[in-house]
Amino acid sequence: MDAVVAIVIILLIILVIAVSTIRIAREYERGVVFRLGRLIDLKGPGLFLILPFGIDRLTKIDLRVITLEVPPQEVITVDNVTVRVNAVIFYQVLDARAAVTRVFNYGVATSQKAQTTLRAVLGQHSLDDLLAKRESINHDLQQIIDQQTEPWGIKVSAVEVKDVELPQSMQRAIARQAEAEREKRAKVIAAEGEFQAAQTLANAAQVISTQPAALALRYMQTLLDMSSEKSSTIIFPVPIELIKPMLGAVGAGSAAPGDDAAEENG
């Protein structure tokens, strides 16, 4: 009986040692191990062993890309406009040992660095730049933050400014400016249309002025159009050139009887 108890105790001790010794790291994880306070080689992925009873201290580091939300920051632009800006950062641990040994809580440190850099960089731009040059600003932020986090084994792959919140007064001013810009473009387009129409009419008038028959036909067409639209009486001026042939014919007809009488008296 005592032998059985001893065997059970030994098995339990072996089980406890095995549980405290065997570790598993996933494919995207690495184990940073300190043996009696000294950093040794990385462990994982897969199954590996560490020394129990506090001899080895294990810290697992996730090597996947991490999405970090930067809280909204109050930023004063170069043109003295106060805006609230928030952003998102994508970063990844490339050196797990550096992320553990060179900075305390690399996630918090990266977040704080991103906030201060966001305020500093955006404060060097005007409001128009924040609204129109978003891609260039994102690139500048990514380079600056990545350079500062590189000693920690952190790679910042992208920084995206998500939203720029403007004061209500500034929103109204921008809306008025946009409306004025649209009105200006509409007036310019209308003026260009009138100029082209006037130019076309001038060209048509120049052609008609060289062809009296064309001018007469145009008058007749205008009379026809007006008569088909309304039934009221319309007084329309007729150029004398159009009725000269008819006046000549009438004059010739009235002069003929007088000439015959004169011949008879003669």
C-alpha cells in the first residue's frame, strides 16, 4: 500500500513538473525566455521546454499585425484652427527580444508615441492640407513613428488619419465657400455659353449680309414660325429691298395706259 502511494506521489510530481516545463507557442507567437534573469534564445513555434520552479521566465509575443486606435487629439493647425483628429496605426513586432527588453509594454509606448507625433505633425499643416493632402500626411506620420519605434523592434506599416472634426463655425464657413465657388463656376460657364452663342450669331449675320436672298428667306421663316404659334395680328417690318421688285412691276403697269393715250393724241 505504501508503495502504491509513493508511486502516485511520484507520478503527481512528474505531472506537475511536466505541466510547468512543457510550453506550446503558436505559429505567430515567439517565447522570450529569461533564465535566472538572463535572456536566452527565442522559443517556438511549436512545443518546447523550459526549466520549472521559477528558473525560466517566459513571455509570449504576438508577431501578427496589430491595429491600434489613436484617441481623438486636439490639434491647432498653422492657420490657427482647432480640430479634433483621430487615427489608426498598423504595426507589427519584428524583434520579440527587443520588444521585451528595450521598452516596458511596447503597445502602450507605441500608442503614446503615435499621439504625440500626430499632434506635432498635424500642427505643422494648414486646414486645407488636412482635408486635401491626407495621403501625404499619412506617409509622413508612418515614417516618423516607424523611425522612433524601430529600436523597440516595432515596425509601423501604415498610419491612417480617420476623421478630422471641425468646429461648427468652420463647417459653415467652408459650406459658404463651397457654395460661392459653385456659383462662380456656374457664372463662368454661363458667360462662356453666351459668348459662344454671340459669336455664332455674329458669324451667321455676316453670312446672311452677303446674301440678300438668304435674308429674305430668314424673314419669311420667322413670319411662318410666329403665325403658327399665335393667332393675333402681328406687325412685322419688311425691308424695302424685298418689295422693290413688286413696286417696280406696279409702276410699270400704271404707266402703260398713259403712254398709249399719248401715242393716240399724237
